[in-house]
Amino acid sequence: MDDDSRQHEALLRNKLRLQVVITLCVGSDIDRTPHRCARGCDIICPSPELEKRGERSLRLRFAPSPTGYLHVGGARTALYNWLLARRFGGAFVLRIEDTDISRSTEEAIEAILEDMRWLGLDWDEGPETGGDHWPYRQTGRATLYLKAARSLLEEGKAYRCFCLPEELEARREKAVAEGRSPMYDRRCRSIPPEETHRMEQEGRPFALRFLVPEGETVVRDAIRGDITFNNAEIEDFVLLRGDGTPTYNLAVVVDDRDMEISHVVRGDDHLPNTPKQILLYRALDTAEPAFAHLPMIVGQDGKPLSKRHGDVAVGRFREEGFLPDAMVNFLALLGWSLDDATTIIDRRTLVTNFGLERVGSKPAVWDDDKLLWMNAQYIMAMGDEDLARALMPFLAREGLAEEDDEQALERMLSAAPLIRERMKVLSDAVPLVAFLFREVEAEEEAKELLRGEENQAILRETGKRLLELDRFDSASIEEALRATAEGMGIKPRKAFQPIRVAVSGSRVSPPLFESMHILGREKCMQRIARALEAGGEQDR
RNA sequence: GGCGCAUUAGUCUAGUUGGCCUAGGACGCCGCCCUCUCAAGGCGGAGAUCGUGGGUUCAAAUCCCACAUGCGCUACCA
């Protein structure tokens, strides 16, 4: 049996096992195999609670808060959700979590949408797309939260708290200083109803707090398994602020419930929030979704990614000339693997193979070098035309050519094969091809290659030869240059350098003959003449 | 402080039911080859006592316990 068929068999076996687990999970004995379900069945199995209600459709979401640009951590979360939705034919919902009005901005929202589109993460429901659960940003859903909050209050599952933020803060500090737990002490819980009513009538602001029930709450995480939290360690968290706006925990639960989200896949910084949310789902008499918490992405120093670690905004990668597919490939591999050997994985393969069962649980360190390498791989796989077109905006930005300049595009088309494997990001092309679009001044360090008896002679002789050529294509040019070198008894690697500097202005350039061909005889001759002049002057 | 999560080479990771692991692949690094420069490519190499200490077992990276370290949460931020 060859390797291929062995691999195939292994795949088949895996698939089969998955199938079995799925069957196991959706069967009626769900409750008796809780752990097996949480870890084994992965995302394919909707949470048992939803399952009981017969709701099987997969609905995933990405819910960024527009307090800044989309960073790579968020992008990865979005990608995983998108991949899962696409793989299993589910819906991918984009929801803007802007309950923190003071920190949210319209620009941030637009930028996030733009980055999502660039990465190719299209959403089935959300801003600009619409959907059955409109609106898809939290500021437009205030009444829904209020309604949920009211019902909790009426059912005695939440209560008014008249403590002022400053008071709470002071008490917390004191508690910590004295070594006590800084948890809210529930003092407002015991205010008699008449009193509460009176204070409310007086117009005293209050926050609504959730009354955390006794007992334990188990989070069944698809990546980590079951995690048990003691409710006694969860404080009566705030649902509604003094100004009536909802806090994150309330809003997220109400939205996920209303939008019928079946699987919540997010960063593991949310793990401690999860028991609170599960409690809320239950208080609202709603089946909770399945949860999966992704490990964070951290910098080389092990600290969470932030502006400190260089710019981690998705937009920055776009501007530098990273390709969306390379980003997606790289992001996917940050915490997930296809197998024990594959690194380059196209989007299609990702979609058909991605699953939470191969998501790891330790933090992933962002590695710029590897991203660069991967991007280079994707650039090398591009066709000439695609590459040339992709490069035009970068030329335009540097003022080398208009973006829609047909002639320039034509030139880039010929240059593409020469520079493709010399770039890591698209913007790398600019210094490589600049000499094709504008006159050059030799770099300081390169100037000495134009001076001196021998170098001048090379330039002179080569110029003569080039002039005599019938055809000015790269083969003829190569022949001429080699003949010149040989005639003068100089090694090619030495003889070509002055020409390179004369033509490109640099000691490093794309392949010489092809470059000269693209530049054209006239330009080449001019530049060699100029080099002779410049080098000759220096000599005297 | 409390609660939670994590811990395989510089990095991403494979390793899921203990033996096929003298720990596999990739990035990076080093060397050689190719070569008109730079790349790309080819070949080869160094680099991991699998956080530490115990235990279970004929056998542990894999199971159990403790400790250490890192990170997260502990907000009327999300």
C-alpha cells in the first residue's frame, strides 16, 4: 500500500469516527455522555439544549466592538467562525457590539467591514447585508435588552442596585486592601420593596444586577472540555447601567439568543464570562448555545498582542502588500493544524477541513517572519497578470505610474516573472522596478562601480556592442554582454556589475538582461552614456 | 488575594485511545551547490533531558498528584 492510499484510509477512519461521535451526540443519550460530547463531537453537534428543541441549524457569529481597528486576533476569531459556517453550511452573522457608546466610532465600524471584506470573510447577515434579525448593531437593539431586563426584574431574577459607581469603587479598594474578596456584597438586594420603590420615585439612578443563584455552573467548552465554576464566586453582575444601557453580558446573551446563534466561538478571555452568560440564558428560559474558547494570540514576549508589538491592525498588512489568502492561511494555522506536515493550505481546503477538534489550547505567538515567508509563497504562486495588476496600486502610491496606465501595466507584465520571487510583500516591488519607470541616480555605495579604468572600459565596450545588435531582446543582450566580458578577459560576475549600476542605479536588481530588454535600447544607451560621464568625471 | 486557563527546540505545531517517538513537519538560523547581483531553488546541519518534582506502569510527552511560571477574569469595558 502506498502512502497515498494509507493516508486516505486514515482520513476515512477519522471521518467515520467523527460520524459515530456525531450520532452519539445527537442521540437521546446526550445527557449521559456530557464529556464525550463536549470534546468529541466538536462543532458539528449543536448544543444539547438546542438539540432538544429541534434546532439544528448552525449559526455562528463574529461580534467585534468598534472601539478601534480590526486586529489580527479578532480577524482570526472571525475567520474560525466563518470557516465553520462555510464548512457546515451554516450562517455567519456579523454583529457590531457598540454598547460602549463613548468608545465606539463609525469610522471603526467602516474600517472593520472593510478589513473583513478584504480578507474575504463575507457575512450572511449583518451590516449592509441585512437579515431576519435586524438591526445588527447593539445600539439599535436597546428595547430588546430593556425588555429582557424587565422580565428578569419582574421574576425576581434581578434587582435594583442604588450604589454609586464611586462607592463601589471605594468599597472594592478597601476590601482588597483588607484582604477580603472585592465582590459586590449584595447590600441592595435586601432593601425592602417599599424603600426601593420610594428611591426609584425620587429619581435616584440605579443599576440592575443579576441575582446569581447558588450552585455550580458547568461550561462545556468544545476545545477545553467541561469547566466547573462555583456560583458563589460569581458576583451579582450589572445587567443595566444607571443610564439604562445594557452591559456586555446582557447584550450578548440577548442578541445571541434572538439571533439564534448555535455556537459561540470567541477568544478565551471570555471564558470567565461564560458561566455568567449561561446563568443568564437559563434565567431567560433559553437554551444556551455551544461554546468554544480560542487561545489568545500573543507577542514574542508572551504578552497579549497590542500596539506595543508593532502594528497588528489588519489594515496595516493590507497596505504593506500582504495577500488576503496568505493572511487567511497564516491566521488559520495560529492555533490549528490540518495534519502533521501541511503548511500551505488554500482557502478551499481550509473550508472543507477546518474543525475545532484540531484547535489547540495554548496561546499562539505571532511570528512575523513566518507570515512574510508565507506571503512570499502566495506571491510566487500568482500568475503574471494577477501579480502585475495587484502591483499597480503600489506603483501609483509611489508616483511611479498611474494605477490605470496601460503602458505601465504592460511593462509590469513583463517584469512580473523577474521580481516575483524577490518579494515578500507586494510593496517590495517598488524599489525593484522603480528604475523601469524613472531615471536613476546611482546609489552612493554603487558609484565606485562606475569609476576606474576597467569599469569605464566595460561600460564603453558594452555600449558599443549593444549598439551593433540587430535585435534588442534578452538573449541578444546576454550574448553581447558575455562576449564583451570574455573579450576583455573579465569574469561575468564582475563585468556585469557596472552595467547593472548604470542601468538600474543599484548593485542589486532583477536579472540584468531581461531588465534591459524591458527598458529598451534607447534608455539603456542613455544610462550607460550617463554612467560613463559620471564615472569619468569622478575619475579626474 | 480569589477563580480560571495554559506549559513539546527561538517560533508555529504533530503527538487525542500510554509502546510504531532514539519526538515528525514548517518558519528562522548555519553550511554547501546553482548563479550576472539579490532572491528563488536543491542538498545537508545544529537546535527539545516534551515547565519542575513525585507517582501509576514491563513501558509516559501521553494517565494521577503537587509545585513553579505565564496569561486571562475578578468593571455601571467588551
